[in-house]
Amino acid sequence: MRAALEDCGLEKLFVVYPGARRYDLDERIAVLPLGDLGEFRL
């Protein structure tokens, strides 16, 4: 994921998963539950 951030020049990367908890893996990597996508704002 860190390589993708650098290689693609991304400011932030989001991992979407079928769980229920939202959390950060890193300052620039966030994990989001699939159910939260409808309400998610950058």
C-alpha cells in the first residue's frame, strides 16, 4: 500500500472491507467498512 501511494502519487489510500469498524493503518491509509461508503466524504 505504501508503494502504491508513492508510485501513483496518491495523497491518501482507502481500503474497503466487509467489517464494521473504521480505522487508520497509517497517516495516509484508512480502512473503511463497505457499509460506510454511502456516507463517506474526503
